[in-house]
Amino acid sequence: DTGVSQNPRHKITKRGQNVTFRCDPISEHNRLYWYRQTLGQGPEFLTYFQNEAQLEKSRLLSDRFSAERPKGSFSTLEIQRTEQGDSAMYLCASSLADQGETQYFGPGTRLLVL
Amino acid sequence: RKEVEQDPGPFNVPEGATVAFNCTYSNSASQSFFWYRQDCRKEPKLLMSVYSSGNEDGRFTAQLNRASQYISLLIRDSKLSDSATYLCVVKGNSGGYQKVTFGTGTKLQVIP
């Protein structure tokens, strides 16, 4: 399967714990996006990378959230000191900047903070 | 005003019906427009891009009205398998970087 993959698919954690999610984009894609989606809402943009550079972060992204894409390939999203309000689906998408910007999404990581 | 607005629905239509969704956007400098489809508890998948001249893909027709700042999606001869949430996506530049904004989605339920 050469699509976008995300791990883990599900994560249950206790409030105050740190969690880290991984996204492996389609191999030739140079852009990588993180979104958060809650029930009944569309995906909310969190941040995006072009190669290894993090070009934009949403104001929604508090200091507890950090994302990296150290080699311009896979990316990690870390949430520190999780809160119940962080419970959501975290979606990763990748695209090739020169090809109309069609974004291909991974299956998401569903986070539940107890 | 939200940057991208959609009627959340649900739109309940019988098989074979024609249904249309609209999506309005607030940033007149928006450059690219898309419709994505999202099935329950699945990731969004691209349905079609929306071109200035309008475009059609089988039973699906997308149109852009820049003057009124909305895009539309028309589905003809609805199938049960069309039941899903349809997300409007608007892309444009913001502060020198690209910005991608999703609508909240319109839920479609096609009834036998």
C-alpha cells in the first residue's frame, strides 16, 4: 500500500500524559499536513510542512502541540500534558505541490483522553 | 462569518433524485476549490476539483461562482452509495503561505 499511513490508529490515554503520533506520507509528496477533526465538524488545519520546513501553524495549536518532519519524509505530532478537549481524530495528509495540491489523507489516529 | 460555510443537512433524498449542495467562502482571494467526500469514521477523499468554467465527472457536476463567492456540487441520479458527508475545501494564500480551509460538511442520506 503506497498511500498515507498513520500510527497508531487508536490511542487512549489519561489526562496529563504525553502522546505522539506518526504519519508516513506518500513517498514523493513534499507537503505534509496535520488536521484535527471532531464529531460533526470538518477537519481543522493544525500545521503543514514543505519538505522539512514547518511553514505554518494554526492559532488553534497551543504550546502543548509540536510537530516535526526531520528528514522531510515522515512526521510526528506530539501532544504534551493531554486534556480531555484534545480527544479527536488527528488526520495527516500529503500532497505534491506542483500537481494541483490534491491532498491524500491517511486513516487518522483517534485519540481519547480520559 | 466563517471562512467556509456549508449547510450541515442532513439531506435525505430518494434514489434517483438530483441533489445540490452549496458552499460559500469569505476570502475573495481564494485560489483553488475542491469537494471531498467523507464516509462515516473514514478519512476524507477527493471527489473533484472545481474549475472556473465548471466541470463534470459522471453524475457529479461542480461549479464556481467567484462573483458571489460560492461553489456548488450537483449529484444526478443519486445512488445509495452516495450517502456520505461532502466537504467543501478552499485554498488560498494567507500571509505568504498557503491556507487550506475545510467546511463542516453536508451530510447526504440516499434512501431506497
